[in-house]
Amino acid sequence: MNKILDQPFILYFILIAAIGIPLCVFPVNLFSGEIVSQVGIAEQVVQAPLSLSYFLGFGLNVGDLDTVKTFYLLPSGKILAVALIFGLPALITYRVHIGRNKTKI
């Protein structure tokens, strides 16, 4: 465990996997997005929280997508996804790195 804490890049990639995999596998609706549904010739756009797992096909039932033409993340949802998957591990890694260097001095 101490060897992992001494190497910040390895810790960073482990934290990316630890945070990113659950967000991409489990249907956690955190990210703002839009769902475009089409019934006949009418098209309706609905803002709804989306999960990253929907884009990989996890957590969706076949019947749920009958009228859905497309769905996508809004810019605020994309920013939140990047901040959670890459920013949070960077902050944690930086904090561990600073803490480990303080104790060595």
C-alpha cells in the first residue's frame, strides 16, 4: 500500500478506475442531458438526468427506447462527468502526495 501512495501516477490511474467504472456500469442518473423522442412526425425534447451507463448500453430496457430517437449530455453534464472522473482523482492524488512529502521532511 505504501508503494502505491509513493507513486502518484499509479494512484491517479487507480482512482480514475475506482470512480469511473461504477459511473459507467451502474445507472446513476447524475449528469444533465436531453432525450429526444419521436412519435410519428412529432419530436419532443425532454431535459432529464442521464447516466453514463446508458451510453454503453447498461441499465436500459429494450422497451424504454421505443420512441427515443437520441439522447445526449448537455455541456454541464459533460463538465460534471470530466470533473468527477478526472478532477476528483487528481485532487485526491495531489492531497496524498502533499501529505506524504510533509511527513518525510
